[in-house]
Amino acid sequence: MNCPSCGANVSDGAKFCPKCGTRINAAGTPGGPAGRKQPPKPVPTKQPPKPAPQGKPPKQKKSKNGLIAVLVTVLVLALCACGGYVGYRLYQKLAGQTTMSRNEDREDKDWEEDEKPREKKNTEEETAEEETKAEETSAEETLPAQTTSAAPESTAYGEGAAATTAWNANESQTTAAWDINAAQTTAAWDINQAQTTAAWDINSASATADEYILPDSSTRYLTGTDIAGLTSEELRLARNEIYARHGRKFKDEALQAYFNSKSWYAGTIEPERFSDDALLNDVERKNLELIKAREAVLN
């Protein structure tokens, strides 16, 4: 059988447990000898805590109280600065309004002080004018009517009217004479201008005739009558004259020298770069055909 206290194996008939010394009754229940205390049961010992694994020490959380305190301080200072600025502006505004109201009161007061003497002066002037009018009225009533003095005044007025009439007559005559002279001068100027214009037109036409063989070959369709009297060389010059108007240069030295002598010519385009279709108009192309046909007849 087993010990009821410690569970050790106890032989049958044994009275005490060989291991813990507990008394074994016949029924197998524990019991102690008379006058002997039972030994205390062993208390299980606590195991020591396991050591923490070696490694990096745990990170300590940063304290946020300092940062919060700094932010609160900055916020309080900003609010104080804003409040001070607003208060300063209000103080300036109130001070300015007070100064303006004082100036307005002062101006009103000065205006009232200036206006009082003026009113008094105006009243005195009106009174003096009324007294003067009353004296003049009484004087006119007391003095007799002077009818004799009216005749000299009328005579003087008549002499003035006669002088005015004479001055007007002289002025009219002077104006008429001036108009006649001006008309004569204008007529003479018109005659001279007409003569000058006519002479200029004659000279211009002569100069144009000298400068061109066919002056209007680029603007008017020519007819057989226009070129009937031209020689073969003149027809050649007239034909190239159409090209020369557009600045075409010429390989023939004699032809180039001829057009260089003309005041209107300015050669800028080489012969191989000149395009009839791009630069010549329809009138010029038709006139070229007419001149070439005439040249073919003469040659």
C-alpha cells in the first residue's frame, strides 16, 4: 500500500511510512504516534525568474511634454503680439479721429468768428448804400430839370455819329481796294502757276520720251500703230525695256550699258533667276508678243 501523506510505497503491516514517518493505521489512514507532532509538509520552493535575454536595451519613449510646452509658449507670444498690434492700430485710429474732430471744431469756431464781422460789415455797407440812395433821391427832387444841357450833348453825339460814318466809309473803301489788289494778285499767281505747270508737263513729257521707247508698255495694250514707226533696234530696246522695269540684268554689255544710263533703272535680278510668269503682268506679256511678231517681220 501507499503512504496517504507522501504516496511512498509502504509494506503491509508497517505502522510508519519509511519515507516521511507518517503513522499508518490499520485502515491505511495517516495518524501520528501519541505525544508526537506531525512534521510539516514540505513547501515547494519558487523558481528564480529567468534572466532577460541579452540584447539592445529597450528604447525609452521621448518625452513630448517639452515640445508641447515650447509650442504653447510660441502660441501665447504670437497671440500677445497680434493683440498688441491690433490695439496699437485702434489707438492710432481713435487718436486720428479725435484730432480731426478737434480740427473741425476749431475750423467751425474760426469760421463763425470770421463770419460775424463780415455780417456786421455787410449790414453796415447796406445801411450806408441805403442812406446814399436816399440822399441822391432827395437831391434829384430838389434840383430843377436842366433842359438846356441836353442840346450840347445831342450836338456832340451827332458829331460822333458823323465821324463814325466817315470812318466806316473809309474802311469800306480800304477793304474794297484791298480786295481788288488781292484778287489781282491771286489772278496773277494763278496765271503764273498755270504757266509753270504747263511748262513742267511739257518738260516731263519730253524727259519721259527720252527715258523710254514705249513709256506705257507695262500699263496699256499696244497696237500695231504704236510700234509701226520703230526700227528693229528700237523694237529690241522696247522689248527689253519691259524686263528692265522689273530690275532684270542683261548679259549683253551694250544692252546693260544702255539701261544703266536711265535714271529709273535698277538692275537687281540675274537673267537666269528672272521669271516671266512670276514678275510680268498680262499687259506686258501681250505687248512682248506683239513686239516679237513685229521684229520677225522686219528681220
